[in-house]
Amino acid sequence: MKTTRFPPSIPTFLARSQPIKHQISPFSSNSEKPISHNKTHVSESQISPKNDPILKNQNFKKPQNPKTEKPFSKNPLLSKTHVSELLIYYKNDPYLALQRFISASKKGVVLDNEFSEPFIVLVHILMCRDSYYGTAKELISKCVFGFSDNVSGDLVEEILSTAKKFDFGHDLSSRVVNYLLCSFVRSGRFDDAIVCFRKMVENNVVPCVPYVHVLLNALVRNSRIAEARDVFGDVVRLGIPYDCAVIRVMIRGCLKEGKIDEAEKYFWDAKANGMELDAMTYSTAIYAVCKKPDAISACGLLNEMKDKGWVPSEGTYTNVIGACMKQRCLTEALRLKDEMISSGVRLNVVAATSLMKGYCVKGDLHSALDLFEKIIEDGVCPNRVTYSVLIEGCFNNGDTKKGFELYTRMKNEGIKPNVYNVNTLIIGFFESGYIDEAMKLFDEAVETGIANVFTYNNIISCLCKLDKVKEASDVWDKMLLDGVSPNIISYNNIILGHCKSGNMDVAVDLFSTLQEKGYKPNVITYSVLIDGYFRKGKSEEALGIFDQMVDLGFIPSDYTFNIVINGLCKVGQTSEASSMLKKVVEKGFIPTCMTYNSIIDGFVKEGNINSALSVYTEMHEAGITPNVVTYTSLIHGFCKCKNMDLALKIRNEMKSKGLELDVTAYNALINGFRKIRDMGSARDIFNELYEVGLSPNNAVYNSMISGFRDVDNIEEAVDFHKKMVNEGMLCDLRTYTTLIDGLLKSGKIVSASDLYTEMLAKNIVPDVITYTVLVNGLCHKGQLENARKILEEMDKKSLVPSVIIYNSLIGGYFREGNLLEAFKLHDEMLDRGLIPDDKTYDILVTGKVKGDESIMEAFC
């Protein structure tokens, strides 16, 4: 018979095992009384070879030839057989059986490092009595730790064959083998445990339910989920009993792998098979479906629990509330919260935080803050996540002050803010315009060691968005000085800032530096540089970067293609952009509405309305739905070529598709009617703007004022100016310049002068157009001396007068007959490097001033 060695610690253990505590076996009835040692067993002094019933029948006389015959103690085969028979003799007295085994072990009759027949017999004898069940289990556990690998199958065979040989019975041997299985699991020998399980099944030994659970739980806990799945498959296939605990283990295993549908299936299959599922199993299933999240199924299972008379636990309610919030079911979540409290289950911080987040997402910051104060009153302590949710909610809902107040409160309560809190606050401060507060918070984060590379990135990005590139560069330098290594996002942010401000040389230097530092530029890096060159009007350099990117194996993103197409349109190469679009579409690029809008707008600005309409048709054929920007560009185009019928047709098409015109579109129509001097229609469009609930902006008012000035109705222009002021809108330079032009044309020189003085008092600096309007108006009204002063004022500000200004002055002096001063101005004009135009020569040659159109119209 094959033997298996166990560790040398066994004798010591056996010696300690004499005082036996009574332990109850799960396999036997608790009603069985333990053996009374002092009444049923034979005393130790009575044991000797002479009075031992087994030894009496053996020939134990001394050896005749000590040199050739081995003594009894040195004959292992005989010893083990003898010990087994001796143990069987004491079968009904586990205590004496254990003592006989210890004695044999001390004398070397039984080798203490073998899992042999006597050991198996002893374990079976001990397993017969509840009071020795614990000793048997401890013996098996100690031995299992010393077994070599891949022995479990042989051990099962040895146990079963020995049990059969000594007629211990199948039930008893099943107990021993089941605990062997348990011992393999608890010693971490999972491969042996699985082999033991399969060997048991093969020999019709039914694994008991608790040990099936122990095996599966250990496999799942050690991430051997595929093996757990196989073992469970055998359990189901062979009809081996299992319970709810096993179902819960399998659900947890699937969740550990992220297989939520499979986890859910274990529950539904068990339910379909008629298993009586307990509250804990329902809670585990609810946890699984909440992971999806599937709020409907979770609520359904929750209702089933309540129908069965169970009160769901705090954790179960929390999971379902969380699932509801993830699926934006705030009403159901609030109902569950009320139900939870009314059931006597305490609202915890996790559930409350989920509800606060839901309120914040819906824009109901007030309710979120009310709930926050309520849980504090109820003794629930908010944690860092709670504060993070509320701080983010405050900034997303525009309450920067409250967000910072909560941040301060969190710190005062001893909750250390993390980098996420700080980054949220910094972005919030920037978006709310609190730049100084953002920078103070940044400095504090750096000092306390909270700031990381993303904190620096956020600051750099926000500063660049505000065109504060110098300040962003200072933060960049500080990041390097503080030993924080920039990442590719850092480089992209600072490069973008320099590109937006037109510092392409610095941007390219940074691009080279990041490569020298071992960073790999990505598609965004190249796209930023391409956009920067297009902003500078350098299309060749932009396309060169694009080609370089493609040559290096980078696949341009849709974002990149849109930049290139939009950039070409911006620099007046719309035809090239349109051709490029056709090529990239063939390669799989899917254009967006924005792509087509760029090309349509490009053709409109170039005055090529037919090509714009052609692209509009292509857009429809590609299945892309035009948006407000598309229609607004077309309206601009038709208004630009004074085709107001088509412009209105586009407006009507927008309305029929349910698209609402924005202020820009209305202004395009107003401008179109202004250009054809139809201010009645322009006024109708202006009124319609109010009717649809929009408010005119500066551009709209300027268009109306310019229109009435153009038709010499300065009174209406002034009325619109008054409306503008009454509505609290700030008049800009164009507003003042247009009104001054109209007033001067109408001969209202004093009013024009007052308006000019008002403009200067508001620190609005006049430009060349304003000065041109002043000079032209004063010259036409014979105010040549004042007009000449305007020219001197321009000289003081180092502004070069335009040809129109000189034409106005030359014409004015010609009208007064002062030819000497007129020719003097002509010479001065040439000295300044200005080239006279046809109008200049008409004045000088014929002495006549032709036309009296508005200067503003010439500039518009």
C-alpha cells in the first residue's frame, strides 16, 4: 500500500492531544453523548504484550539470532499491520486508540512521517465520536501541510480502500474525505483541493454543502474564478447539493471579473430551479444589477424582498439609490430614501451623497445643500466625497462663493482636501472670472504639496484660454523649478497658448524641446501647430506640418481635418478646402456639420454664393442636417449680394425645420435690408427679434443706427441710440463714429462735438475711421480750421491720415479757393508715402469735388 509522509511535528502534536475537549461533528447527531474516559477505556497500566488480546496471539519471544533477525520495532510492514489491528481492537475507545498510536509512534513502530494505514484507521476511529472529532480534524490538517504536491487523488483512494478493508462504512469515510478536501483548501493547496473534489465525485462520495462553499469561496477569493465556474458546473451537472451561500459566491466571482450579466444569471437560474433564496442572496443579486446599473430590476428585487417580509439592509437600499441616481431617476431615488427611513433604516453618507449628486446634476443645488445640512443634523458625518460632489455642483451651477465656502468648511472639519477638490475649485474660479482666487488656491496647493501635474496643467490651460500667455509661461517655469515633470498634455497646453497669441517661433521651440526630452508628440500636438500657422495666415507652413504628421505615421483625426479645412477657408483658399474634403471623404473621413459650415462660410466671404449653395447641396446629399450656423452663413451671403428674397427664403426654411434664428442671423437680415436702404423691413426684423424672446446686442443696434444714418434719418438713429442706452448697453466706438458721421452730415455740428466729447470721457479712443469722419464732416461744413486741428491731433498720436482725409481737406480748400493750401496738402500727402487716388486727381485737375457719400459706407 502506498504511503504518504507527513511532517515531523506530528509526534509533538500527538503528545499534546491527550487532554481532549469535546467537539461536535457536523456529520453526526448532537444527541450522542461523549465517552466517559474513566469508565469505558482500559487503564494504561493494563496494556502489555502479555495481557494484550492481540499480542497474546503473536510470537513475541526474543530473536534467536540478533545479528540476522530484525527486532519487531524495526519491521515497518509488520508494525503497521499490527498497529492497525491493535487500533481496531480499541475501536470503541478512541482515547486508548489514540494512546496506542502515540506509543507506537514513540517506539518507531509507526513512522511519524507517513500517511499510512494506521493513521487512516485512527482518524476513522476518532471521527466516530463527537468528542474526538476536533482531534481528527486537527490531525488531518497538520498532515496536509506536509504532503507533497499532486497526492490528493491517491489519498482519497487510500482512505476509501482502508475504510472498506476495516468495514468503517461509507458515511464515516465520507466524513474523513470531506474534511481532507476542507484541509486542502485551508492550507492553500487549491489544485489538490480540486483533484480531491473530482476524485470524491468519481468514487460516489458526496461533497457536503459547507465544504463545497469553502472550496468555491477560496477559489473566488484567490481570483481562480474560471476553476470555480468549472467546479460549480460539476456540482450542478452531478446533482450535488448546494445552498444560497454557494450562489452568492458565484455571483461575487463573476462581479470580480466584471461579468455582470453572468452574475445575474446565477441568481435567476437558482430562482427558476425553485431554490429557496434568502435575504442575503437577494441583496447580493441587487448589488449585481446595480453594478450595470439596472435600476428597474434592482427596484423589482427590492420589492420582492419586502413582499417576503424582509426589511432590506442599509447597504441594499444604498445600492439601489445609487443605481437610480446613475440612471437619473431622481424621483424614484427620493422615494426609496423616504421608504428607507420609514422602515427604520438609517440614511447613510453614501446614499445621501448619491442623492446630492443627483440634485446637482439636475441643477437643483438648493435641495442638495438642504440635504447636506439635514444629514449633519441627524448625526451623519459627510466625508471627502460628499464635499467633492457639492463643491463640483456649486461650480457647475454657478455658485462659486458657496463652493469655496464648502471647501473652507471641509478643511476646518479636519478633512484634508485632495488634488481633485483643488483642481475643481481652480477651474471653477477661472470659469467664474475669479482669477486671483484661483491663483491663491494654486499657490496654497503647491505649498501644501497637494498640487500635481494636472493642477499645473489646469492653470496653464485656463490662463491660455484668457490669452494670458505670459502668466501661463511663468507657471510653466515654476512647474519645472518645482521639479514637477510636464506631460504631453502640459506641452500641448502651453504650445496652444503661444499659437493662439501668434508666437509661433516659441511654439515650435517648445515642440522641439518636448521631442528632445523623450516625449512623443501626438495628433493634438500637431493639430495645435497646424491651427497656429493658419491663424497667422501661413497656409504653406500649416500644410507642411500636416504632411510631416502623416509621414511619421500619425493618422489625422476628424479634429485635425476640420482644422485644415477651416484654416484653408480662413485664408481664402476655400476651393482647395472643398477639394481636400472630397479626397478625405474617400479615405473614410466623416465630415460634420461644422466641416461644411466652414466651406460654406468661406465661399460666402469670398462672394462666391453659387459655390456656397453647391456645398449646401452636397451637405444634404451626405445626410448632414444643416444647423443655425449653416443657414446664417447663407443668409449673410444672400444679404451681401443684396438678394433679400433668397435670404428670406432661407429664413423661412429654417423656421419650417423648427430651427430658431439667433441674434447673428437676425443681424445679417437687418444688414441686408440696410444695404438696399429698406429700413422699414429692417425695423420689422428688429421687432421680430423681440417677439421671439431675443435681445438685440451692440451689433444689431449699430446696424439699425447705421441704416437710418445712411438714409439721412438721423432722428431715428439718435432714437435707437437712446434705446440702446436705456437698455443698459454700452456704446462702442462704431456706435459713436456712426452717430457723429450722421450728425455732421445733417449739419448738427454741436451735437456731433458733444457726442465726441462724451466718447472721449468714456475713454473710448478714436481710430482712423473716426478721425476720417470728423475731418470729412467738418470740411463739408466749411470748418477747415477745426478739420486741420483733427489732422494735428492724429500727428500727436502717431496715426497716419488716410487718403480720404487728405481728399476731404484738399476738396475743402478748393471750395474756398485756397489752391495754394490744397496743393501744399497734396505734397504733404506724397511726403507721407500716401498714393493719391482718382478722386484726388479729379479735385486737383478739375477743381470739383464729386460725390457726397458717407465715409462710414466706404469703410463698411
